[in-house]
Amino acid sequence: MIVQQILNGKPISNVITVAPGDSVESAAKVLSDNRIGSVVVSADGRSCVGILSERDIVRELGKRGPGCMADKVEVLMTAVIETCGLADDAEEILTRMTDGRFRHMPVVKDGEMIGIISIGDVVKARLMELAMEKDALQGMIMGH
């Protein structure tokens, strides 16, 4: 399975973004309102300059307390991010996410962000693929 197929199976393909200069508090509200675990940081809604996750916020809260909520997103975001393309293989993406210990990856086409996939999206797609393979093998064994 490839990334394009995973994106096609998602109910929403638009990427929710916040600006680097937004407050962490406003970004946390975006996460909460949209029931998502991370948000892409983008100045223009098309390029990706970072990712801010719930984990990033919680870690800083644990270190500094609620004062960090007034910081700009760019202070807490992960600035070095990995991206993928539409033709990338789901198993390769799953390995990259697992090895890198991150859960969200922007999908880029021609230098522009067109979607985002989570490790949950990739695992779900892989489980569906395995179920189809199982059904096909059972059909072959039973002569269907």
C-alpha cells in the first residue's frame, strides 16, 4: 500500500495548521477543538516549517509550568521534520515513524504540503491489507 491510498481513505484530507508566531495556548486549543494529536506549523498553509504535538506541550508544561503556554509555537515545535510523498510505501513509512519515534508525517507533492498521515492511519491501512491477504489465502485453500 502507498501513501496515496492511505490519504484517499481518510475522511478529511485538509491539513490543520498554526502559524509559527501563534501562542502555544492557541495551538493547544486548535488541537483540542479538532481532536488531533499534532498540528503542522506553517506560515502560509502550504509549506511546513515544523510540527507541534501534544507531547511537546506536555513536556514543556512539566518542565516550566503553565507559563510556557504564552510562548510562540516556534519555540516548542519540532523544526526538523520528515515528510513523505504520495508514492512512498506504507511499510517504509511505518518503519521511519517507529525508528524516529514520531507519530505524524506531512505528505508533500512538488514542494507543497497536501496532507498528513499518522502512525494510526498507517497501521489501520496495513491491518486492512493483511485482512485482504488472509481472505485471499483462505479462498485459495478452500478452492473459492
